[in-house]
Amino acid sequence: MIIKYFGQSCIQIKTKSSIIIIDPYGSEVGLKLPNLRADIILVTHDHVDHNNVAAVKPKEGKEKVAIFSGAGEFEHEGVLISGIPSWHDNEQKEKNFMYSVYVDGVRLAHLGDLGQKNLFEDQLELLDNVDILFVPVGGKFTIDGEAAFEITNQIEPKIVIPLHYKVEGSKYDLETADKFLKMEGKSPDPIEELKIEKETLPKEEERELVVLSVSGKE
């Protein structure tokens, strides 16, 4: 599979048979999404920087995109999706949905606009055996780098990819990813995309930190 990052919380997962887009954002963010097509869209939180599903067109040959937003088990064209309720804020007033996605033998988890500083046991049970974790690190509207590090330790993925932090062109007042990188003790050079298969996942003993550059940024 090939994973790309478009800024804020928006990622693309291109598998052998499907294209999955998570959290497409609106123009209010200040960044511009490239022309995207997908089989599946996942929305973690009903804010303009996560829910611009109109920006994504169906994949060529398809009439529509399958859109999922909420809790429960979903299956679409061989992609298994689990929506896990969480909180966007510490006051527990706004819901956020984390997603576990199983495809091509790889389990990915996207935490969306998470505001919890720690995950509950029932949430962790649904986030078991995660290979690739997408975690917000920019604070202000969601968890910061320190909380993201603690939650990453709770989940114990093989690969962790930070999202939702300050990037060039963004109008959102977020922290950079520096605090999270410092907590991880690593500072890898950004790459344009991550190509990964089940057979090439790192061993569990030491997780890999991957920083993706923003694709399609003008």
C-alpha cells in the first residue's frame, strides 16, 4: 500500500484494490487538497477541517464514494473498518471517532481529532495489534505531542505517523510536530509517501517513526 499526507488530518491509503481518504478538509484550513478520488471516505469529526467529503470524487468507473462516520463495524470491498467513539475535548462535550482499518493484511488506526490525554481500556481493546498509527500531535484543538507520545505507548504500533500539526500554509494555530519528535527521540527526514506491505513491516521490538511531507502543497 501507499500512504500520502495532505496536511491537517487528511491521509490517503492506496491499497491493492481500494483508495481510502480520511478527513478531507475545507478551504478554511488554508491548504488546498489536490484532486482526489476514492472508494471510501472516513470522517472522524464533524468540523470543516475533517468533513469536506464533497472534495473527493468517486474512483473512475464508480458511481459514488462510500462514506462512513460513526461507531460500529463496516465492511466495503474487502476493507474492514471499526469506528471507535472517543472525545474531541476533555470536557467530553464533542464526539470524535477513531478508526481501525484492516486491509491487505495490515491494520491501521487513525485517531482523528482526539482530545483525550489517555485512552480507556475498552478503546484500547478495539485498537489492538495496530501496525500503523496516525496520531494528532499539534495541541490547541486536540492532544499535544506529549499526550500523543503517551497514547502511542498505550497502543504500541509498529509504525507511528504524526498528523494535525502546524505546516506551511495552514491558517490553524497549531504547534509543530517538534515536541512529539523530541519525545520519540527521533527526527527522520520527511518522505513524500510511505510504501509498505505486511511483509515489510518493522519488528515489534522498536517502533518506527515516519514523517510524511504534505503532498500536493503549492
